[in-house]
Amino acid sequence: MDKALYHPEHGYYASGNASLGKEGDYFTNVCVGRIYGDLIGKQIEQMWEHLGSPSVFAIVEQGAHHGRFANDLLSWMHHFSPSCYEALRYWIIEPSENLRKIQSQTLEAWPTKKLHWLPNLQEEDTGSIIGVHFSNELLDAMPVHLVTKIGGEWMENFVDCRNGNYRYVYMPPSTKQLENQLENLPADLPEGYKTEVNTAALRWTEDIARVFHRGYVLAVDYGFNRADYYHPDRVEGTLSCYAQQKRSADPFRRIGLCDMTAHVDWTSLSETAENAGLDLCGFADQHHFIVGLGQEDLLALERGLQEMTQEVQDYVRTFKMLMHPETMGTRFQAICFGKNIDPTLPLHGFGYAGDFRRALWPKPIHIAEA
């Protein structure tokens, strides 16, 4: 999966083959329009204020693709939050030289002193960042370990090639971290049950906790709590491939020409974050997250306009697309962690989140015997 997505010449993302939008391989929040950058900009502005409005403030984006979200967010900051814009420095974590070139072209209108690139988080010094780390559909594209229950034991799926054909071979787990995570899976899952474990996302969480001195981590992606992720009925896991808006479960077709993705285990991510010194500040499906971010804008439009201009109609339409349960509202979730801040400080996006700890660690339902 790592080679298929991130090989510098042939990888789906790193080579520039990734195609987003209605005519591309998959559709994401950024494709909806600038409204997404506007809404996240409002949330980041509030986070900056919670941090005491520091004069130097980092926004760190990872998984920036062609830089469209960065451009939208910088535009909103420049026009609607000039003080925050003055303070911010925009960092993009990008290992691909091809994508760095495209991103710099997309962002060429912005002052060079505002923009910085790093190939990975590990190069940043410990405790050096005050600001916000943001990602949209980053975690689902991290390479996962695929495992299968065979003879009552978890075996890892490795890839072999015979006579020009790829196939799975099954061997014991390859790392101690993977073994530890497998211990968290339900013991009663059926024979032949196949699923994924994303240890890369756990290490990423630990890296962020190390490099941040104070700030927030805001991630938007699709996933489940642990109980739903490893439900007994989910026998084939979540690993999927996408090309031209069509899903395939076969990772050995169109290698390097399609997206490969697996859902996020939000519970394991949260446990790792808290063990690394981060505080859980919010978790919500995108429907409630977007409503929390955009309600003031919609109320202002409702109060101030007698006539729905085309621009306003487009704004409302894209807002509904982001939050509507039948489109993107329940497919995606947003999660937020903080470091060296008060985790009880209210955040716009999680105003309607409810009991988010209960959502991540649901209590088991006990059925009384007759």
C-alpha cells in the first residue's frame, strides 16, 4: 500500500496520478468549494484566540494534495481575520517533490515568508510548534497492516508474487506494536475474519504530540469507533480501492492508478493520543461539526437577505452538501486533540457533539436473560 500510493515515480499520490472531484476517482470536502476552507478558517481563528492570540502561529497541514484547501483558508484569513493572518505561518508536510511543485504553483500569490514545506514531521524539533495541525482525509490513506484470523490466531497478510501474479501469504504479525493492537480486538471474531490495523496513524499521533508545545490537532476523515470497526459482521474489513468513482476490494488491480484506503479506528487513535500527552477536545460526525461551524453564517443570511441571489444559493447548496446525512454529513467525522490547553474550552465545531467520549467508548449493551 505504501509503494502503491507513495512511490515517487509510480505511486498514486506522489506521482500526481490522484484525481479528485466529480470527474475524478473520488470526491472529498475540498472539492465542494471554498466554503470548506472558510468554515475551517473560522474554527482555526477561534483556536488561535484560545491560545492567547500568539504573534507567531503555525498552521500545519498534512495531505495538502494540490494546495487548494490552503489557498481557500489563507484567502478567508486574509479577508476576515487579518490579525490571525498576520501571525500565521503555513507549513505543509509533503514528502513528494512532484506535489510540492504543484502546491507552490497553487499558492504562488501568497508571500513566500508565509509558506514553508517539510518532508515529514520527524524533522521538526521537539516542542517547537504553537498552532494547529489540520488534515483532511490523511489518516485513511496511511498504509495499514492487513490481518486474517486463521486457526484462532491473527496472521498478517503479506504480498507475494508468483508467475507475475500477486497473492497473499500469511505469517505471524511483523511488529510488536501490531501485536499489541491485535490484543484490543474482540476475542470472539469468527474464523477467516479479515480486517486492518493502522499503526502508522498511531505513530503519527505520537509525532504530533512530540513536536507541538501548545495547540490543537484537527483531523477530518471517515471511520468507526473500535466496537463498530471490529464488529463481527464486518468480515472483510474496510480496505477499498477507488478509480473513477467506482469501488473495488482488489488491491492488486490498477496498482498506482487508483486510491487505496481504509477507515480510521477513532478509539485506538484517541487512546494513543491521550497516552502521548494530548487531550481529547471533541469528536462529531461531519453533519454536527459543519452545523456548529456554519450556523452563524446561515442565520445572518436568513436575517439579512430578502432575495436569494445565485451566490447565496450556491453557498447554501454547498453547505448542505457538506452536512447533509445522505451525502457527506454522516460519512465523515471530525476529531480534535489539544496540548497544554484547557480541553473544556468550547470549540464552534463541537457545539453539538454531545457525549463524544461515549461515542468513542460506547458502553456494552447487556441483554437480561429471560
